[in-house]
Amino acid sequence: MRKFLTITVALLGFTLPAAAQDWSVGVGTGPFVFGDFVERTLRPVAGDEPAEPITLTLSAATRAGLAVDIEHGFAERWAVRLEGTFTRAPLSIKQGDDDGVDLDSGDLDVTTFTLPIVFRINPNGTFRFHVLGGPAYAIYKTKGESQASVPVTGRTRNEWGAVAGIGASWWLSDRFAIEGAVSDIVTTSPFEELDDSGVPGIDVKKPHNVHTTIGVRWRL
């Protein structure tokens, strides 16, 4: 976390003297779709013949998340953005391609900080589009008891990753816009210790957490 804050201060400090100073803040909300954290394959035996393997996937249910950011433009098409997203969801386990089943005894709190570079495809006009990419830092906090199929315990894990996304804004005035965005945040799994757990059939994933938001942007 300290390293992430150092990078943030350095980038924002570098842009402060720039001639094209352009600060804005954004707030949005929308569904936060979690990727797969852990996959476990069970190979039951029916009689003398092995049955079809069963795949169980640990993830979290889709829930609304809050996104808050501050952005500074240092050129007509370029900007740097510091964003925080906050989401809480019940853990879920799904079998095969079935929908996940929420686990009453487990919850996941996720706070994600990202520091992407923003490229404005068209910096002027009523409708403006952008793409972004950069580092990400996620704080995963799980609450609950161990599960029989995929073991889960309550603890906090900090994971590094990256973010990539696209967005569009509808500028209603020089200072105010409605903005929509889709971001894909990839981090190492908060359950990576299960690689050495000795539990058979465990495959720890790198989750792709997709956050779709709609909100407002205010230029200072």
C-alpha cells in the first residue's frame, strides 16, 4: 500500500506544474461482477467406475459498487486518474455452468485503488470517449467460517494487479457531465495460499473483476 501511495504522489506531483491544468472529480455506481478466485475439481467414484468430475468455483455474488475518483489532465488528450471502488458481496460457489449459490456464512469486502493513465479519444464535443490502463491495488477482506467444498476463512489480503477500461461522457455544460464506464480489474487471487493447502483438485485463479458504472463528473 505504501508503494502505491508513493507512485500516486509522484505522478500527481509531476502533473501539477503542467500548463494544461484540468482537475475533475467523478462519482458512479453500478454492478461489480467478480471473477473466479478458486476452482476445485472433485472426482467422485460410483461403484467400480469413476463418475464424471464435478467442478466447483468460488467467487462472489454480483453486487452494486461505489466508484469515486479524482482526475488531472496534463495534456489535451492525456490525464491521470486516482480511483477507489468499494463493494461488499456474499461469497458464492457454483457448480459447472450453473448460477452461484450465496453462502450465508461468508462475505467479501473489496476496496480497490487504481491509478490509470487516461487517453481521451476525442477531447472536445458533447459526447467524449476515453480508454484507460494502469496499476491496481485491491484489499480483500473475507468474513466467515471454513467451507467444506472450498475452504474459506476470515482474513484480509492485499493484492496487486492492473486495470483496463473504456468510458464515455455526455457533457451537459463546460463543468458537468454524465459518465459511463466499464473497467476490468485483474489481481492475484486473495486465496493463493490454497496452492499449498494440500486440498486435492485446487486451482487458484487470477480473478477478472468487471465494474460497470454510471455516474457524474464535475470539472473543478
